[in-house]
Amino acid sequence: MTTALNYLAVLFVFLLLAAPSLYGMAHDRRIDRQLRAAATRPADHHTPRYETAA
């Protein structure tokens, strides 16, 4: 029983230390996808972010 708890404790610490890195990798991949999509979009394709008030 204590061996199983030891393995779970090690797994928990590993996940605790690896979580920020994994989150950062996912964030970087999302940015890369957005940059790739923007690079392949035609130059005359313009989508306004905001409507003009006047």
C-alpha cells in the first residue's frame, strides 16, 4: 500500500512541475496556428475588428 502511495506522490509532483511547461507549449502552438493562418490569408482579405462609430 505504501508503495502505491509513493508512486502516486511522485506522479503528483511530476505533474505539478510539468503543468506550466505543458500549458506554455499549448499556448505557443495556438499562436503558431494563428500566424500560419494569417500568412496564408490573401492580402486583400480584411476583416475589421471593430465597427466605426461615425
